[in-house]
Amino acid sequence: MASPTFNTSIQEPPGHNAKLVLPTEDPNTNPTVFNDAMKVRMHVFVDEQKCSAEAEIDSDDTRSWHWVLYATSTGSTRTPAGVIRLVPPPQAPHLVASKSESKSGKQEQHEACIKLTRVAIMPEYRGLGLGRKLVETALEWAAVHGRWRGLILVHAQVDVEQMYARLGFETDESLGRWDEEGIEHVGMYKRVVVH
Ligand SMILES: CC(C)(COP(=O)(O)OP(=O)(O)OC[C@H]1O[C@@H](n2cnc3c(N)ncnc32)[C@H](O)[C@@H]1OP(=O)(O)O)[C@@H](O)C(=O)NCCC(=O)NCCS
């Protein structure tokens, strides 16, 4: 069978009035691309990584840009294979924490930045360079559409810290290490040239 081809679709922010629901819920008036993004997010973060389904849609979803990577094989419909979300500024204040202490009241201050979140590739499509393709797609978009100075933040699961390092992100140890849904995270930054 021929290898699938891949292309991405972008979903603009659904807007604060959008009633976003899990893809299986009825009634469901989610934008189509957002629904496809949620199918990947539910599979990877909820089914595979055991994060809570209730927390999967959060307050950033209505104001974020979403990309879905689709796989198309000859003679078949396209399948959602990957996803990434770009959260525009402002970001929620970051409470600095370390492994050995609970979150302190100290807040990390930084310039306005965008945040890349919910990066996921379906298991059968991993290791093909598609995660890199999605991150680079969002970074290229940010470089020409942002009204900020080019600073990009990720909260990386420690297991994928090396992936982000290979994509040019640097760990900022001053942000500490913290637990989200039972998974240790670090903060990493990259600066892109804004056109
Ligand atoms: C992390 C994830 C998105 C990577 O997707 P992928 O399509 O397999 O990644 P790619 O094939 O594009 O790899 C990109 C680069 O990162 C590296 N890489 C990928 N996964 C890695 C990992 N787990 N650890 C270290 N490096 C990794 C690759 O070697 C590659 O490097 P190169 O381009 O310099 O050769 C995918 O494994 C996934 O969905 N995991 C579960 C969800 C998750 O953990 N998301 C991250 C949330 S912070």
C-alpha cells in the first residue's frame, strides 16, 4: 500500500462564546478541525497518558489557534494524525516550583510570549518527523502573525525535553520542575525572528 500523504489544517480561535465539548458529546457544535484535534488529544493524553478527560478542554481552547495534521492514503478518507495548539499572550502567571517543594508564591516574570501546547502525534505515525513538522508549522505562523517579540514558551514533559532541545528550545531552570497530571514538566524557551 502507498505511504500516506500529510497536510495540515488550521483552526482560528473558536471565540469566547463557543461552547466547546468533548468530541463524543451530543449536541456538538465544535468547529470541525477542533473536533478532529480533540480526537487526537483524547487518544494521546486521556487514553494513553491517563490525563483527566474533564481537564482536556481548558480555558485557553477558545482563544487559541489549533492545527491538525491529517494523513490521507489512496482511496481512503483523511485521518487526524497529529495536533498542536498555539496560545497567544497573555499567559497565566507561572508559580515557580521545584521537585522538593510545593509551589511557592514567587511568580516568574517574562515578556509577552506565545505558548505551544497539546503537541501530539498518534502512535502509528510517530518517528516520521511529523512532530517536528507541526512545531515548525506553528513557529513559522508565529513569526509572521505575532504582535510580540518572538519569544515562544513550552511546558515540556521531561520525556520529550530532548525533542524540544533538538527543535532549538532551551530549558529555563529558573521556572523549576512541576507536576501536571502526574507528569513532571520543565519550562523551555525559543526565540524566533518576527517578520
Ligand atoms: C512527542 C511526540 C509529539 C513526538 O512526535 P514524533 O512525530 O514522533 O516526533 P518527530 O519524529 O518529529 O521527532 C522530532 C525530533 O525529536 C526527537 N524526538 C522525538 N520524540 C522524542 C522523545 N520522546 N525523546 C527525545 N527525542 C525525541 C526525534 O529524534 C527528532 O529529532 P531530529 O528531527 O533532530 O532527528 C510524540 O511522541 C507524542 O505524541 N507523544 C505523546 C504526547 C506527548 O508526550 N506530547 C508532548 C507534550 S509536552
